[in-house]
Amino acid sequence: MLQNKRIVKEINGGYYPMSNYSDSSLKVLSLNSNPKLAQDIAAHIGTELGKCTVSRFSDGEIQINIEESVRGCDVYVVQSTCAPVNQHLMELLIMIDALKRASAKSINIVMPYYGYARQDRKARSREPIAAKLVADLIETAGANRVITLDLHAPQIQGFFDIPIDHLQGVPILSDYIEKKNLDDLIIVSPDHGGVTRARKMADRLKAPIGIIDKRRPRPNVAEVMNIIGNIEGKTAILIDDIIDTAGTITLAANALIENGANEVYACCTHPVLSGPAIERISNSKIKELVVTNSIPLPEDKQIDKITTLSVAPLIGEAITRVHELKSVSILFD
């Protein structure tokens, strides 16, 4: 678990350090995608959120005003590129330009959820690689570093020519599952691409792993084919990085129950939950879905089956370590 010896205060049910971080050159700014997470990150570090406003002209153009000096400061901008993706991405690019022109010493992008990450290769002819394009835009705008969480494809780190700190959500999810004291666990990857992630959780929970072999005939449509591994009489934990329309995860859960699993829990780092996702989860065999707050969930998506864990302590500690030139990998190794 993350250690912090600073004096703490209670904020929104959690305990965070008092605003006493000694280095005033560290500034944390928030844009519109996830202000609550940004507030919690700043509170964990022990500083206040920097003052800035994001508004719009009458024709929809974005206007950003930084309302305090950032000259010579190491600035950390918190912005997930979640829905509406293009709007939040444009806010981020304009903020980077504003900070560059305001003489910030370094511009560090804290992007818990990296939008367009699923377009990381050419799966068919004449397809773009949008994940690379987004990396180029961020870098060209003037960013010096990116701190992100559970990229859909780890090789996206190679799309950047600036330092990337790639944090992992598996320890947070694993700790929560471990505290539930569930019996006879098996960690299941809903597809072959997530086996590495499932193995990391299995190692932490000292459990075996299973794999669901699926075929996807077209985008956002999944079909369960068969299950690799012995799930008879076990409590299955499905783990994925992103749950979007929830087709894959709910079909997987139903297939696990039909093949003899006692209970099915699911967990993911990024709850995109678009389209029919909430209805599918509500009607599925999933007993509990554990997610993080890398993407904020509106009230209409906060159903009883969904439990949200905070990544603010992890990201706050990572920012502090980057600023103090300390190792970040120690947080999840």
C-alpha cells in the first residue's frame, strides 16, 4: 500500500494529506473531464488545485484562462480523454499550448484514460492508427511527460518520444478482491489479449487463470466460443482494462455460470460503459463489477452492482515521485 507520512484530513470520506507540500513549484491543474479525481489527487499530494477556467465562445471554440503564474513551475494537467473524447482532447491540447506560452518549466500530462487507445494498429486495409496520431498531437503541442494508467496496448508507450510513466490498476483491484475473502478463486481473461493482465492478478491472489476464447464478427459484437481452464465450482474473477458496451464481459460471465462457476465478479480499470452497457450488466450473471474512477460515472450509471475504487492515491504518489526524481515502478512492482 502507498505510504505517506504527512498529516492527513478527511475529504469526501477519504483521508488525504493536509495542504503542506513543501515545493511550491509543483502545480496541479484540472480540465473538465474529471475534476473530482483531480481534486482528490491534489489533496493526496498536499497542495491545492491551480486556478484555471475552461469556457466556450458562442461558436463553440474552447477558451482557457490560467489565473495564476506558472512561470518556472512543473505543471501536472489532469485530463482523461473520455467521452466526449474529441472535446476533452482539444481542451488538453489548448491547455498545453497555454502553459508553454506561460513559460512553465515542464508540462506533465496526467491522463488516467487514454482515448483512441484501441486504434493502435492497422487491423484492416486503409485504417488509421489514431493512438499514434493522438501521441503526436500531445507531443507536438509541447508536453514533456505523460503519466497514464493501464493503456489498452502497452506498446502505445513507444508512440511517444517523451518519457511515459505507465501505472497499473491491477494492484488496486487485487487488494479489493483479496479483502472480500472469496473462496476457490480463478482469474479469467475475457480474451487472449488480456492474459498478461489476468496473470498479474492471479500472481497477487495466488489463484489459477482461465481464458475465454471469443470471436468478434464486427466491432462491439462479441461471441463466446469456449472456456480454457477448470472453472467448475469456483468463484470466477473476470478482469479487463476497458468495459465499453459490456457485450464481451456479460457474455463471458453468463458462459462461466453455464459451465459450472459458482459466482462471477468482474473488474476493470476504465469503465467507459457506453450504449447498452448498464442494462447488460444489470441483467447479467455478474454479482459485482469493480471499477476505478479513471473515468467519472454519472449518476444514471451508478447502479448497485458497480463498486468504484479511487486511483487518486496511486496517481498522487506517482506525481510526487516524478517531481522528486524517485522511482515510480516501486508503486506496482
